[in-house]
Amino acid sequence: MSQRTVTLLGSTGSIGTQAIDVVTRHPERFRVTGLSAGGADPEALAHQAAVLGVTTVAIADARSVPRLREALSGRGAADVAILSGATAATELAGRGADVVLNGITGSVGLGPTLAALAAGSTLALANKESLVVGGALVHAAMVRDDQIVPVDSEHSAIAQALRSGRHDLRRGSTGATEVRRLILTASGGPFRGRMRDELKPVTPQEALAHPTWSMGPVVTINSATLMNKGLELIEAHLLFGVPAADIQVVVHPQSVVHSMVEFVDGSTIAQASPPDMRLPIALGLSWPDRLDPVVPPCDWTTATSWTFEPLDEEAFPAVALARAALAASPTHPAVYNAANEECVAAFLAGRIGFLDIVDTVARVLERHEASGAGLAEVLAAETWARTTAQEFLARV
């Protein structure tokens, strides 16, 4: 098998660092040519660049360029080219690597997603927000039907399970499918089983204590509110072409079954593995092949129990809110995501309470008027959502 060139976006974050662990274990399969990061830790970016021998790095915060340049020079990598500014990751993503792993957090990942697709790269997509925000734009940018490989553990599981049946993923296809529905599993986060009133005093520190996954702060808070599962429902609809009504969310606290596909004959295919993001990352980079080894498998010689529970939508209304946003208009999902990003930042800063996150998103969605699905309309809806969310948050 030929070696693939790889660009890693968000290389200093949780997804990026685990992706580096994967590629360094398989140097015969991958050669990293570019890295991007926000700029909070230029020394870490310089270290990664020197170890991997990349040719180009991109850093969003231009103010960090002097520190990055100095750190690169100190590690014998002074010849590494530096891109900087808000569009640096987008420029890097569009340079035509075989695979672009988008591990950026937030809707700022949309530009790099579109650039990677337009350049013909395979997009290993861990940035669900770019698809949620610009679903129609993302599909329009694709130059081949198999160009996006999901990296979220749930969507990776679905993609794997779909190989067990007949389901035509081609854009615009009206071909036959054997799929009845998709089942997204959720850990339930740190507050599984609590009633809504019991969530009022939750602190950021408590919400950041996820029981099974180690993730960045925004994704961890989204998991605690189940906003993450709402975003994943929208993403699953856009990735696999399955109606939202045929996508179910169930709570699985052990986080070993990562999602399931139910077929029309009553069969259900589940993908199971220990909760380790290196497995879906590795598949995203090597798809449709599997690497050996990546993570230890489940130990079938040890007694264990897996449980599944219905989602409490009264205590955690974020998933129902996502369904409503998806049904309302092409820009409502963008509003859902942008308002949530503002609310999560306010919660982490101690400005609002835990329940205020989803409640504020719901209020913003109620006020939004549907518009077109073009780039200008999506960006305008995002800006409006952030401004409106801040107006509501100022009154909390």
C-alpha cells in the first residue's frame, strides 16, 4: 500500500495529538506534511513540526508567530514555512494532501473543510460543526462521492456497520437501502439520571468531569448537556442521508458500543471497542483499510455488562431541539451551533448556569427567521445567532 500524505488541522488538541500517535506508529503508511493550530501553545506546535518533519505549519493567532518561529529555530526546524491568521488553516487544507484530518473545534472548521474537499483530498472529519453549519455547502464542494470519512466515534461506527448491508451513500441517489434506522449511543455524560431541577447548581468543574472520554472543554460541556448528541444527529442525517425521524439516540454509559445500524429484517449491527478515539482516527486516515495494531480490543474473557437506557428528553432537551432545528430551515442548524458555542463560553467563564446553555439556544432558535442556504446566508445566520445569544445572556 502506498504512503499517504496527511495534513492535521487542530494538531495540538485532543484529536490532533492522538492522530500523531497513530501516524508515528505507522510511518510506512503516512507522511505528515502540514500542521495547524490555534496558537495558544506555539511551542507544542513547533515540537510536533520538528518531530514529524513537516514542511508547513499554520497558526490562527498571528501574534504567536514570533514565539513559533523562535521555537522552530530552537528545534532545528527554521526552514518550516509558516502561514498565519484567520484563513491560515483554510489555505493549508487546500494544498492537496492525500488526507486532511479536520480536528478543529467549532464552526471555524467550515472553511478548511470546504478547501480540503475542493482540492480533492479525502476529508477525515472530526469537526462536526462544519457539516452542521454548512451541510449543503459541504456536499456541493465534494468532487467525489466517497470523499468524507467520519472520525466521530459514533459516525465511524455507523459507517463500519453500514458495510454489512446495502445502503447507497451516493449524493442524490435513489437506490435501494436495507437500513431501517440509525441508533446513536450516548454515554449520558456526568449527570446521567439526574432530574432537570438537580442540574441547576452544576458547576463548570463538575461538567468537565466526563466519566469515560478525555476531550477538549467545549466538546466535554456539549457532552454534559447532550448538545453534542444533537449535533451528531444532524451530522448523521447529512452524512448518511437517513431521515432524522429514523435516527434514535439511546444512552449507553459504558461507551463500548459506539453506535448501531438496524436493518429492515430486524438485524442490528453494532460496532464495539474500548472508548479510545485512536481507533476512529486511524480508520479516518486509512479508510477503507484497517491498521494493525491501533488499540487493544475488548476482553471477551472477563465478565462484563452493557446497558442501554432511553434518553430523558425533559432533563436533556438538546436532542429534540436539534431535530426541530433540522426540520425548520437550512440555517437553523447553524444557529443552533453558533448560539451553543456562545453559551458554552459564557458557562465556562462562570457567567451563566448549566441549564441556561440549552434554554438560551432554544430562545435564539425561536427568534430566527429562515433564510437561504448559501455561504453568505449561513455566515449571516451565524453572526446573528452569536449576537442574539449574547443579548439573551446579558439578561441571565
